[in-house]
Amino acid sequence: MRLHANSLVFLFVYVFLAVFLFVQFQKHTVFRDEEDIHPFFRRQPELEPTLNITEAPEASIPESCACKSTVTGKIYDFCYKLPENPKTIGKRFDCKYVDDWERVGNQFIFDLPYPDHAHFPESPSKFIDLHTEAAPEPVFVTAFNNPFFRNGERLISSIRKLGFHNKIVLYDLGISKEHLEILRNKACNLEIRYFNFTNYPDYVKNLKSYRWKAIAIAETLRDFGAIWYLDSSVIFEKLNVSHVYDLVNCQNHVRKRPPMLSSSARDLREGREAHEDGWNREIWERNLKECRKGQYLMHGYSGHGILSVTNPAVYKYFPTNPSELKKQKAKMYDAGFVYAVNTRQTMMDVVKWYFLCALQEDCMAPKGADLGCMFDGDDRFINYAGCHRAKDTPADLSAVGTPADSNAKGTPAHSSASGTPDESSAAGTPADLSAKGTPADSNANDVVENSTNPLSTWCLPINSGMIGGIMSVKSLISFILIVADRLETSRTIWVVCIDIIF
């Protein structure tokens, strides 16, 4: 077959493009060890090389913060430190809870402040190392008692109707035998756990203080590695939540991140962007590219800041920077709708303090804390409104100062919680202080299918008709632009397949 001169020109262009793209993909793509792919170019170095630390972690724990286990003799640091200034130290949590924490956190071989613990090689524990493995399949976790049985039944039904087959773990906070039997008969793959209040102080029995929630989250993260925690008032509405998982699993392949903006620049950006009102694909793509989200993602924005609904007594355990908490970026997120993975960062920076605050009588629900908020006009951030959200504040405060963001703007499964009794009480407080942060957007509608696959193949068929001149210069330019876009925004490994048919 003889080729026309025009065909030869197009063939030359396509061959050149194919070679060029192949070289670019080999240079800029990081391949994982488990993939049977061998690039021609040297693999890029890891973003965060592990350190060989031989000094015992206990040596760095101040005596005033140290608590010794009566079971193992291990020393734990029970003082929360402000991440931006580790010299700012909170009041030590009571050492009588060290065995409780060790029972929940018995996988924790090391207990160092960030960033030291982030560089430790993976211990022989069940910590998930997202640099080398994907997050495990999550279980759904919820908890309720008899008055909220109908809400809980609706939640479980919504999960199954969408097609999720994941295990559901239900903490029984006081459900009648009749209702338990109904759930066992209706729901498959349901594990019912009786919450043993006798293991904890009597005030944990006060369900409206929400102390049980932190305990349930800590236990299930320990046991399963990844969870969706959902209050009984939540209704799950989306089956495809891969966009949420992408924000966590990006740790496995993102090696070059754009530089982090300064605090003032982030303040300006936050002031320009509207408060969350659904999924924002642009913000999600930016978050994915930066890959700085934490692995404790809260999804429901409460409509106000942390400072305005946090009883000042909490700050003795969670010292913070008041000027930062008054900013628009210090939003409070609902602790009743969470996706979390059992990484060292999640457990040491967020869950540990959330758990200890739940056990400390005057931390999660200080005496005199009031649910009624008196906001000053339209102010939802700057001034204290005289109320306290016990369910959310500890989680938000634990996460607000962590180097990685924790909020997940947008929510895959919208919560119709407003107005339900188990949502309205003391919700919201110490996990917010430990975990704040990130618009992890959660709506799944616009997410590319298979975005979590380790390898996606993108084939561009080129046939003799195209080479013969059918494909115009305009089409060629469009083709180049598409390729450039893929090179810029791809989150997985893309392979260009050129199929030349004569």
C-alpha cells in the first residue's frame, strides 16, 4: 500500500506525538512497587522518607504530662499541644484513663507529637500507611437507643437500598429486645455491639453528653481500619463516594505538591469562597492535587465557627489561638457524619484527644454548659454565643490545628439531622478542635468512574482514514489539548495506546 504525501506527514506527526507523550508519562508518573510496570526512567524519590529514630519516645515526654500504664508500664503523653506552637501545652488529662486508652489504642507502639510520628516506619500494628497501601473497605458505624429506633432503622435501610454490602456496626445504647429482633431480621451483615457503660465513669451514661460517640469511633477504627460514622438522623443518599476516598488514597501516588499558601493568603481565599452549600468540583480538584487532607473527614458544616459555640472551660485542655478561631476558616463541622481511616495521624492527632476528652468529666461537657446559643446579629464566628456543642467541639478542636485538613465540604449522604433530638444537644465540640479542616467534598455525581483504580488505560485509536487526511488540523489541535489536560490533571497512571491500523 502506497501512502499519500499528506498521509506521511500525519503519520510522522502522530509517531512524534506518541513518542513524546510516552517519554513524558515515563518521566512524570510514579509507579508503585506492586504494579508490574517498569519505567525507563528512574523512579522519583518518596515525598517523605522515613527516619531511623532510636531514641525512646518516652524520653521526650515532660514529666508533668506523663502517664504510666499499669498494664504495660509504657509512658504516654496526656497533654494536648497546639500544633502551630508545641510549647503551648494543655492541662494533662487524668492518668486514670491511661489503661482505657491503651485498651483502645493498643496498636500504638509510638506516641510522638506531629511531625515526628509521621516519619516513623510502620510498626507491627494495624496502622494504615497510605503511602504504600489503599484504605481498607470501610464499615458503617452508628449508635442509638429506643427513642431513636425509627431513625436508626431508616439509616440502615438507606445504606442497604443504595446497594452497599459493607458490614454495619450498631452500638446498642439501650434498644429493646423487640427492636433488636426487628433489626436482626431485616438487616444483613449487621453486627450489634452492646455498649458496656460499666467500663467507663458513670457520667458517660448521660447520652446527651455524647461521650459514647468518641469511644465507639475509637473502637471501630481499631477493629476495622476505616469507617463511616453516622448519627441515626443521617440518611445516606449516594452510592458512589469514591471522590471522598480519592482525597485519602491520593497519598499513595501524589509525590509533588504545590507549595502551601501562607496563612494570610489562605485567609483571603477563604473570605472569597462561599460557605459550603454542596459539592464544589473546583475545590475538590484543588484538594486532590494538593493532597493535604487529613484522614478524619467531617462532612456537615454547622453554619457557624468553633469559637462561638465552645464553652471556654474546654480551652484548658485544648489551648488554641483565639485570633485564628475567629476567622472564617475555623468552621465547625458535625461530628455525626465522618469518614475516617486508622492512620497514625488520625489516631494520634485527633482520636486520642477526642477519646480522652470524652472520659474527662469537665472537658466534653463542662458544668454549666448550655445548649441555647445567643448569636450577636449575623456574627457566627467572632464572639462566643454562650452555648456549647459537646458532640462536635472536641473533634473539631482536635483537628483544627493539625497540619492536614479534616473537613469534607459537601456531604455524600445528606443528613436530615436538624431538629432531631439526637442531633441537637451537645453536639459538636472537641473533635472539631482536634480535627478541623477541609472541604473534602463529598458529592459523587461528577466523579469519574474507577477513579480509585490503581491503573486506568486511556486508548486513543488512530486508523488509516485519519492518517489519510480525514482528521483535520482542528481535530489534531483538540487531540493535543485533551492530552495536555490529561497530563495536567490525571490522578492515576494513564497509558496512551496508539492503535495504527493500515
